[in-house]
Amino acid sequence: GTPFAAGVTATKIAKRALEMGVKQISVFIKGPGPGRETAVRSLGNAGLIIISLKDVTPLPHNGCRPPKARRV
């Protein structure tokens, strides 16, 4: 979605994690999107200590086979 939505969601998750006693987290980011940096920043600002930050976005090795050439 939007960076705003990512920030709000990350803040809610961080508050719930802090209530459960979690202080340090490892963050795994998957997929492109406008809210990636905002979400990570919100987790840190909410009081969680980010130990590691890893991008696990899947990348195709060769992708799908393209459609056959059109003959007219």
C-alpha cells in the first residue's frame, strides 16, 4: 500500500511486541513497495532495537518463458 499505511501497521506491531516483552528484532523485508523504509523506521521509533535488516525479495533466475512470436 502506501508509506502511511506501512508506518501505522509497523507502529501497531511494535507496540504489541513491546507489550509481550520483545525488545530486539531482526527485520526481513520482502518485495518492492513504497512503504519499506517507512515501516522499518516506524519499528525503530516505537522503541524496538533492530539487530539486523535483511532484504529477502525473491529474484527470478531466468523468469517465465516468453510467449511465442506472432506470425502474420
